[in-house]
Amino acid sequence: MRHLALAVRDQERSRRFYETYFGFDAEPAREYDDGVLMLYNADGFSLALGPTDGPIRMPEFFHFGIGVSTPEDVHAFRDRLRADSVPIVGEWDEPDYVSVKCRDPDGYVVELAWEPD
């Protein structure tokens, strides 16, 4: 998978969230003629933020995740989310899986996780 498209109510608010917490500032953002704002991370993954005025409804199980190198990376990220009052909706700290899930400004669940190679 190379990109994900999300409908968002406020592109700048979502842009700040994904740049601040998930590293989507590796390249300059691009806005396309159709109003979609494209963000990029260092792995070459792109996140398309499309404007919407309608309600955003997702099934409970819907989420997307980003992998990290160590359990400590997840713990530090969790601590940062807490310090910034970002809503945390799930945490796991097992020998073979460490994860934290949070909500973005539009309610999407985003997971940061570590698993051994």
C-alpha cells in the first residue's frame, strides 16, 4: 500500500496532527485542483486529506497503523500523546506486541505499534 485517503472536516487541523505525531512532513505538502491535500512521510507513504462537510462514520474496527523499531518508541509516543491530551483509545504491552491507538481530530483511530522481526 502506498497511500491512504481520508475525508476530513478541517485540512489544516488534520495536517498539523499528522505532521506533529506521525511524521507526515518529509516532503512539502501538495494541494491538488480537486482540493485534496497530500502529505508524505519518510517511507514514501502518502496521506490524502480530502475536505468534507458531511459526517464521518467509521465501523468500530476501522483503524490504520504505523510500525516502529522498538517498544520504547511506542512508550515514548504514548507519553507524548498523554502530555498533549490526545485521546488514547487502546494500549497493549505484551512481550511480542506493544501498541497504542489514538484518535485523530476527525475520530479516525491511528495505531503506532512494535512487533519483533
